[in-house]
Amino acid sequence: MAAKPRRTVTASELRANVYELLDGVLETGAPLRVERKGRALQIIAEVPRAKLDRLKRRPGFVRGDAGELVHLDWSSEWKV
């Protein structure tokens, strides 16, 4: 996938068109470079993470094939 082109503006241009420029970043996904006092800043659109990606990893919690758990016979563990 090709990198999205980055647009460069001055701080004055950003101030004059802040909402238009921010909407452009959200729509295109292309970062916006802002130059101020000889330095550069970037405004980028954050990619939301899936809820499941935030789960704490628990290696070894299920040993083996998780599909096999469906077919386990637990009848010997039942207390009547």
C-alpha cells in the first residue's frame, strides 16, 4: 500500500482553517505537517483499536485445541 501524501501548512494557515484541515486528516488518513518556528509537528488520525486487542494476554490459559473443550466429558466430576 502506498503511503498517503502529507500536506504541509504553517501555523497561521492551521489557525485560519483548523476545522477544514482536521476534517481533511480524518477523511483521507493523510497526516498534516505544521511548521512553526523552524520545527515541524504532525497531526495524524488515530486508528481505533478493537476491544479484543485491549484484553490482557494470558498465555497457557487454554492448553491444546480450544475446540476440544466442547467434547470433554465432565460427568465423572458431577456430584449428585
